[in-house]
Amino acid sequence: ETLDVRGLHVLPGAIDCHVHFRDPGYPHKEDFGTGTAAAAYGGVTTVFDMPNTIPPVGTKEVLAEKHKLAGEAAHVDYGLYGLLGEDTIANVPDLIAGGVIGFKLYMGNTFGKIPSPTTGAMLEAFEVVAPTGKRISLHAETNSIMERRETRLRDFGRIDPLAHLAARPAVVAVEAVSRAAILSEWTGARIHILHISSAAELRPLREAKARGVEITGETCPQYLFLSADDYAEQAGRIRVNPPVREKHNQEPLWAAIADGTIDLIATDHAPHSTEEKTRKDIWTVDCGFPGVETQMPMMLSEVKAGRMSICDYVRLSAFNPARVWGLYPRKGSLTPGSDADIAVVDLDHEWTIEDDKLHSRSKTTPWNGRKTTGLPVHTLVRGRFVMKDRKLIADARGWGQSVHSIQTMPVPSPKNTDQTMVAILQEPKT
Ligand code: DOR
Ligand code: ZN
Ligand code: ZN
């Protein structure tokens, strides 16, 4: 069988290190079958799934169950996050043995209401994870600041869409990023700052990088393309944590992905039902929206428009995520020894995003009606077509594999870790 790719570009498939496929627990929002089908259509060949499913992925039993569900249904490769919460620190060795790609720590409360650990518990968690070399991805919003302000606004009856934005000043994220960076510097734990939404967060990120802290950062299309100006028209559709911010944040975020302060693009694909996204009272609207299928067309449009080169895009979408999680060169590259995870794209293909035609179970995105240029035509995972000529290959269901076993992460050198504390926490259970 030959494939005519004249006029097309062959790229490493994207690695989306931040998706919520809702399986198990919320089948009306998404599952591994629908989520990974959307990924295949979007040129995404590896996804990392977040642990805020039911029950949260904090024990080896729950992790094993999720591996089973994912392995049966996934069209693309996947990593599974383990939850690093106050109650799951002791489970870290079990979760690593059970095959997590990394850990997720919620500094702020969001969908699924995972409680955020105290700073003391965070320090312990970092100390326990540091010597394993695994990376800790952080939802970096400080719960105590966030909840106090939002409760006050709610009590005042301020429920207009803009109140949501006003309730969440960027200091909520800035404080969290700074605190996480200090704990990383102290313990040597590798960390990743998820969904950077504001210009203000870039300062603690840059400063930490300059000090040699093992810290990386991501942003998402919603923070690059949407702003507070869109609340009037979109309302609850763009309700997301962290919130979409004032327009002046956009250019600094674009500059940060150009200068390497922000290492990669992820989507925070967060599907919800139309009913859950369109409730009248904005405070009751579920946060987040799907993005795994639309990231590549949206970013390739920026390549077409001359904002970045195709090499920049591959660095942000594939190369850097693979490096950060120790998957390079099997993933994120097309060099000899790669897995041949490929997105074949037509850089000139004009497309209009239509919610109803997307493959996520969630049909409510802020991107509906948006015109893009550049579309994945074929997607291959480990050399096999999972999407061909814009059609999902039906029997690719179940082809996806967990990537944890190919992960190689050199263990970072210890920094200021209190070795006694680590020894106590890691003492085997008797
Ligand atoms: O908007 C969000 N939705 N932000 C998060 O951090 C979680 C996510 C979800 O799971 O729905
Ligand atoms: Zn988050
Ligand atoms: Zn998320």
C-alpha cells in the first residue's frame, strides 16, 4: 500500500499532556473511546489523562482499573496521571509501580472537588517524589485566596459573567507558581506548571528557571486566543479554571512561547454536556471545554499566518512534551528509533470548526464557527493508521498503549531535601 503525500507535511504527532477523558465516572461527558477518537482527528498521537475521575486515581487499584478501560478503548497512546494529594503521599511507590506517567497536584479546587493539600503536605509530597525523578504537574491556583474572594462575590449577588473574572485576580496563580517553585528548588522535585493564563505568572516562572529550578510550563489555546472581551458573547462556554483573562495578557503569553519561558502547548481538554455549559447562573456552569481535536488546526493557522515556524510548532506540540516526560526519541520525533507517531497535515486546507462535527462527546466549544488553515489528513500511531483521509479507522480502537514503560527519567540530584523526612515517609509498611 502506498500513500501519496505530495504537497503535505509529515510531522511528529502531537503529545497533549493535559486532557480529561472522564473515564470512569462521567460517561455522558467523555470516555477513552470518544476522547481518543477526537485526538486521532486532531493529529494527537499521545495524551496524558488527568486523575480527577471517579474515584480519583490515588491508589494502585483505581489506577489498574483505569489502565484496563484505557487499554480497551484508546485509539492513541496515553499516559495516566496519579493524584498527589494529602491522603495519597504514601501511595507514591505503588502508583509508580502501577505505571503512572507523572503526578498531578491540585493547589486549587476545580472540577471534581479534589481537596488541595496544605503547604506542609506539599513539601512532604515533593520530598517523596523528588528521588523518583517523576514530574509533578500543578494546577497552580491558591485555593485559600480563590475561595475567599469568590464566596464574598457570590454572597453579594454578583453573578454576571464578568464577576467570575473579577473574582479571580492573577495573584491567585502567581502566589501558587511562586510557592511551587520554592518547594521545587528546596526539594529538587521536577515540576510542571499547567495552564499558564496570565502575564504575571511568567515572572516567577522565568526567575525560577534562571535559578536552575527543574520547572517547565504550558499554556493552552484558550489563553492565547480568548480574552475577557469574549465573555459577553460566550458567557459560560468560556468558563474555565484558570479563567480567561484580560486581553493584555495575550501578547506576553505568545512572547513566552517564542522565547522558551513556556515550554509547550497542551489543551486542558475538559468536556462537559451542553446543559452543563449553558446554565443561566454562571456560577453553576461546569468549567472547561474540549480542545484535543482543534489545537493543531488552530496553531497551524498561526504558522500559516507567520506567527511561528512549523519547527516552532513541533517543538511546542511534540518535541518538548516528549523531552519533559522522558519519552524522547520514541515519542515527539521522527528520527531513527522513533515510534513513528505521525500527523500528516495539509497546511493549506481551510476548515471551519463546527461543534456538532467534532468527535468529543461534548459539543460545546468556544471555537464553533472559527475558520482555520491547516488540518491533519492522516494520523499514525506506532506506524499504524488510526485516522486516514479524515476518517477514523474503526478497528484502531484498543491500539493505544500506555507510554509509562518507555519513560526514562534520570533522577535529579538531591537539593535541600530533609533526608530524614524522606526516609520516614518511604519506610516500607509492615
Ligand atoms: O476548567 C477546568 N476544567 N479546569 C480544571 O482545572 C479542571 C477541568 C475539568 O476537569 O473539568
Ligand atoms: Zn487544572
Ligand atoms: Zn485540567
